[in-house]
Amino acid sequence: MVRLRKASIADADLLSYWDTKTHVLESDPDDEWHWKEELPKEVPWRQQLMAELNGRPIGFVQIIDPLEEESHYWGDVSAHKRAIDIWIGEESDLGKGYGTIMMQLAIDHCFSDDQVTGILIDPLKSNTKAHRFYKRMGFEVVEEREFNGLPCLVMELKRPTSKIFVLDGAQFNDIEGFYELAYATLTKDLDWSPAHNLDAFNDILYGGFGAFEPKEQIIIRWINFEKSALDLGLQPSIKYYLQRAENLTGQRAAYFRQKAEDLQSEKGETLLTSIFQIIEEKEWIQLVKIN
């Protein structure tokens, strides 16, 4: 599970070591961070965060208010914006989707403030890989600008007009846990509990259960998706259907046994596939999968 926590002086040596890495220098070639001086400082316009994977530090995120930032690096910028710096520390952690999760967590953190209207980033103009990454996250190019003599792109992610609901695969390990999280996320103040089956999940997606209006345009961001692909994949699905069959009789038991047999012969649908089909047939829902 990837999470963000407040950076502290205890992280200074590791951050200084990461500063020597080529890929870190390429993403941020012009800044001297002075970690041992800056980390203890408490300033209202900045948050410095460490990203951890199951307790192991893997990256760094800084979020600032560019209007209030004391060096005025961003120049003339409107109120209610945030700017993000982000990087992965070790080469061995690159290309595994951790950066995407870190960025999504940072985005969610920024937009948890209802006044924030947009998020800015400034990748080097030459860093086309970063451009593709940020565009995939929804950022758009605003302009080209030089920062400290280096040509960069200013990119912005505007606050989505649709409500966003986050399903975190790190918060459940099986289909029962998925239902618990999905209903806690997609409903509000119900005095009854939806059934733990796909029909009930399908009904909840139509809205009108406290969290969003019927057929209101919404975005579902499924983070730590790679873990969910395992938890709701082939073998867990077979096991689930066989367990259901054991607890039932007659045609219902036969129905679930058949679903398990279909999966064993590579003809059926996993739980994850069924969930996706239910979501994707709803034209008012945008599903974003983030590893």
C-alpha cells in the first residue's frame, strides 16, 4: 500500500542521497533543496511529504501555494492554485506505477480543499516522458516558460466538475471487502445495508443513495488497481463461486458451480471483469484505473 506522510528531519539523509540519482536530477536539475535546513521549517504555504510503500520510503512530494510561496518562483499566478513537485527515489522503483499512485494521492489531497481550482506543474520541455505521464493524469499544457533559464512547460489540472469517488485496492482483499468499501464510498447515510452481490452493486451505481444524484456524472478512481486484479482475478473468483455453491442448493448452487467450471475452462468472467462491465455500461460514470 502506498501512502503519503509528513516528511521530517529524519528523512534528510535519504533525500540528499536521492538527490544524487540521475533520474532525480533530470526531473529537477536546478534546485538545491537544503534538506536539513528546510525540513524542520513550518511554513503555511508548503507541505513536504514522503511516499511510503508498506512503510518503506519510495519517493517525495512537495505541494505549495504558488501565490504565497516566498521566492515567487511561479511569478504572476492567480489565487487558489497548488503546485506539485514529485519524484521516485530509487531506480528499482521506477516503472512500477508508484509514481501514478503518488500523483493521484497528491491530487486528491489538493482538491480536498474546496477552494483549490487547479494544480500546476513545470516539467522540462525536453522531458517528453513526463509530458505523457501528466497528460494521462489529466494535465493540459498552458504555456511554455523559462524557469531559472531552463525551458519548461507549464501544465495545469483543473478541478473536475464531476464528483470523484476513490476505490483503493489496498483497503480490501476479497469481494466481500470490495462490497463494503464500494457501498461506504458510493452511498451515504443509509439506514439499511445493500446486499453483497453484483445486482445490488449495479443498482447503487444508478445513484440516488445519498452520495450522488440518479445518473449524475461521476468519476470513479480505482487506485492500487494491480492488487485488485489479483484479489478479484481468476483463482479468487473460482474459490468464491465454489464457496457460494456449497452454501446453496438446487438451481442456485448449480448456477455458481457452472460459473466456477466456466472459469476453470477459461470461458467465464472473473469477478473483476464482471465489475468492470457493470461500471463501463453506465455512460454517466468515468472509470479511471491507477496501478
